[in-house]
Amino acid sequence: MSAPGSPESRSSLIMRIWTFLTRPSSRFSLATLLIVGGIGGVLFWGGFNWGLELTNTEAFCISCHEMRDNPYKELQETIHFKNRSGVRATCPDCHVPHEWFYKIRRKIQASNEVLHKILGTIDTPEKYEQHRLELAQHVWATMKENNSHECRNCHSAGSMDPHKQTEAAQKVMAEGFKAGLTCIDCHKGIAHHLPKFPDEDEDESKKK
């Protein structure tokens, strides 16, 4: 007889569970099992997607004071929040890709943010400012890696009309496309304040 907790005991337990799950039912018909399983699958998938979309709203994002009192306030000062056409970008528009695979990957990554919410890493404006550069660089690196998926939720190079851009903008955009740059290479700080880089702090101290 195997000792409790031994590899043989654990293997035996796994085998018994597997046998129970795969053994044909003598109580329910195959049709009943398929119907119940199908309904259960639909309910599970519907509940999963409902929960996923619930966390994909601006109201959910700013339910934490860290987001509401810092980056959300900064967003309100930009053209992405209020403009002549009335089209507004929300938090998930810029931080969550629409494609399912990339969206799920982003949600998994967000579990790390929940951990830091619990730890209180940026729970005051002072702490947020201390981590601003680190937070920004992380977002920039992610968007650089995925070719600015989030920007492309709304923006498309094929839909741009260069003739409605200034000559300077036309030139810069053309050079960017030619060089294979992605949105975030040139458009940092369009929705939130840019962080101070270490060399900027040194320059300011020298001026003083």
C-alpha cells in the first residue's frame, strides 16, 4: 500500500478521477449528457465573456483612485477626450487590443497590476509620479512590440487623407512609414503627461 502523499498515491488518485470522468453513465442517456453539457458550455462561455467585457469599460478602469486621479485626469485635457467631432477614446480603446487573442493576453498581463493595487505601489500622487517613467516605458515597449495594435483600434493608415494634413505632417508621416516606424515611436505623450527622464532632472539641477 502506497504511503499518503507519495508519487504512487497521487498517480493512483489521478487515475481514479480520470476513470470516473470518462466512464459511461448508466443513469443518464447520451442525449441528456450532450444537452446538459451544451447548455453548461454556453452559460460558461457567456459568463466568461460577460465578465471580460465588464472589465473592458472605462467605468471599471477608473473605479480605482490610482487611475481616476492620475492618468484619467490627464486624458481629460487632450483631444482624445474632447474634440470637435465628439468621438472620444476610452481607456480600453487605447490599452486593450480588439482582437481576441491579444485582448486575452493583455488581460493576463493586467493581473500584475492587480497585485500592485493590493501592494499600494502607486496609491498616492507622489508614488505615481515616482513610477511614471517605468509605467510609460512598459506601455511604450508593449505597443512597439505589437505594432501599436491599440492605436489601430481607431486609426488606419489606409484611411488617412494626406491632403488634409499640413505639409510638415505629410512629410513626417511619409518618412515614418518609409522607415517602418509604428505609431508609438512618434506619438508618445498624446494622452498622458510625459515622464521626466533622469538627464532632464540633472539639467534642471544644474540650472539652479
